[in-house]
Amino acid sequence: MIDPFTDRALWGVVALAISLIVLVIGILYAATWRPEHEPPQAPATAEEAYTYTCYCHREPVHITLRASELPRRHARGHWRR
């Protein structure tokens, strides 16, 4: 077997190597971020819009629908777009 001092030094080197690899992967991930990866935002126009907030997740989700995107109710109870 390996003596205790060498064994501890080996585990220290392994821990530092893993930490360095995680750091490099994090830096590469942050460097590849692009604005087009974000979800599309509703255009800011004067058109009437409705905003809903869903609290079913840890962070609230805000949903904005323009009035033209809402389904309209027509005669005899049928839903149409």
C-alpha cells in the first residue's frame, strides 16, 4: 500500500484537479451565453394585453398575452381563434 502521507497528497491532487475542471467548464459555459437563447419577449406596443402570474414554481412565472392572441367565444359556445 501507499504510505499515509502520499495517500493524503494524492487525494489532495485529485480534489484540486476536479475543482479546476469544474471551474474551466463553468467559464466555458458562461462564455458561450448568447442573448438569442433567452425566451422571446412580447413587443411593447400600445395594443391591449393581459398579464398573468403563475406561482406554481419556486420563482413566479409572468405570462403576457396580447388581446389578439386570446381565444374568442363565438355563438353557440364554440371557441375559435
